[in-house]
Amino acid sequence: MSKKSPLNSFFSVILAALTIGFVGCRNQAVSTTFTQTNTQVNENLPQVVATTSVLCDLTRQVAGNTVNLTCLISPTADPQFYKPKPEDRKAIEQANLILYNGYNFEPNLIKLIKATKNPTSKIAVAQLAVPKPQKYQAGGKNITDPHVWHNTKNAIRMVEVINSNLRKLQSSDAEAYSSNTKKITNELTQLDSWIKSRIASIPTKERKLVTTSDALSYYAKAYRISLTGGLQSISTKEKLTTERVNNLATNIKRTKVSTIFAEVEINPNLIQSVATEAEVNISDRKLYAEGLGEPGSDADTYQKMMIANTRTIVEGLGGTYLMFERKAAR
């Protein structure tokens, strides 16, 4: 059996560190989204699995460094099409608590979670937080919209669900969890009011959102902006034909908007031909629809993602963007 040289070992460590962001915070306490802050696993801490980037960040904010948090889906992946890795299966089998969105948002992972023999608690956070979700039509069927977090009031409820289950898991840290939950709730309540005020600054006739994603329906309803059809049927995997481009352009012209928006998962070249045909602009900034942004981006936490999306919409539609300034709780 050949031995690894020190140089090979060094590169192996570097490769493992770079891989963490994609296999998801494997067995460690974390303090920033998808980043390993402790190289040593504390075996005394419970193992918590969170499937999505939003859940990972909200769990991190509530739990701090009291758990070893494993985040399965990186911000660059679409949860709808995400294919579980062997590391994901192992993390689920070893977890003391599993948090997933639910409403079939991450279908392949949900199948894996329900199939595991691990008897630990498996919590569909979005389903518990928002038992009466919004629905949309697709293929003649009513489909539940799983993107509940785009309304900050729903995110507050998700935080409460996370808090409740962390308290059951680690009762010795219950006071810290409740304190963190109170701080997060205060900030998100302020953020909710700020978003409403910024959207209200958009001229009424311009308050129409045409985007490649139907994921922002909770945002549109909560913050009183019309989510207009036109590009919502575009898939992140789609290749547009000339006929499809013409049909989409016709739909956009009917909305009478001057600017359309793409989500980060969409290749901008995919809709450039549509925008050209429809004679509209494409926003320079993209919308985060399926989760958070990559680490180091302007949307690598839940709060920053909501601020970034609001800035994109407000600036794109002629509103007045003012920075969000959190006020300390009294």
C-alpha cells in the first residue's frame, strides 16, 4: 500500500475545505452560511440537518454554535432538481434533527428523508409555519407554492418552528434559542415594514413585476405589487425556440412594462432575445427566487436576500431605494 506524501495530504485538506460549501457544512457548528468555522467536530453537540440555504441560515441564526449543522443544498443548486449525494444520505441517517421545507420543494431529498430508518424528528418547517399556503395553476392542476419565506411574516413563523424543535432537542440551550428568536423576530418585523415602504415608493402604474420565476407570489401578495405573467413559464433548464421567443415577447408587450427581471438561476442569454423582441430592458440585478446567494454575495443571509430582492425591484421599477437600518430592540 503506497503512502501519501505530505504535499498530497496538503492538497487533500484544501480540496476538502473547498468542497464543504457544496456538500453543506458537514457535521460542524457554523456561524456563516455554508462556511465551516470549526475544523474540529464537537461530539457533544447534536447533529442537525437543514435541507435548503434559507433553512440553514435561519437555523444558524437561532442555534448559533450549539449544534453541528449540516446544510445539504448549496445556493447554486435548484432544490426542485437537486439530486442527493451519498454524503446527504449519511448526514440524514446520523442526524438528531432534520429540518426540511416541505410542500414538495426539495422532492428528491424529501423522499430520502421519509425513507430513512432514522427515528429522529423530521420537521417540514414551511408546512408547519404556513398551514394555508398559496396555490397556483399548472397543467390544469392547483399546485401548492412552497416559497413561503418570501413573505417575512412567514419567515418569522419558520423561525418559531425551528426554535421550538431546537428547544426539544437541546433543552439546556432553550433560553439562548428563545433570546435569538426574539432578536430575529424584531429584525424581520422591521424588515417587513421597510419592504412595504420601499415598494410603495414605486409609481403606481409601474408597480408590476414581470420575472422568470413564479416563486415571488408570496412577496407580491405581502408587499402589494402585481406579479404579471409573461416569463413565469420559463424553466431554468429550457432552450427557447423562435416561436417560444415570439410568444413570450407578445405576452410581455401586453403587460406594458419597461423592465423585466431574471432570477439568478436563469442564464441571461436565455431571455435576452425575448427582451429584444419585446423592446424592454432586463434589470442589471437578478432576483434570488429559490434560496440565498452564494457566500460573500449581497444575499448570503435571509435578511440580506430580502433586502437585495427589494432593491432590485425598487430600482428597476423607478422607486426610491433607501438602505435598511435595523433599530435595536427597546
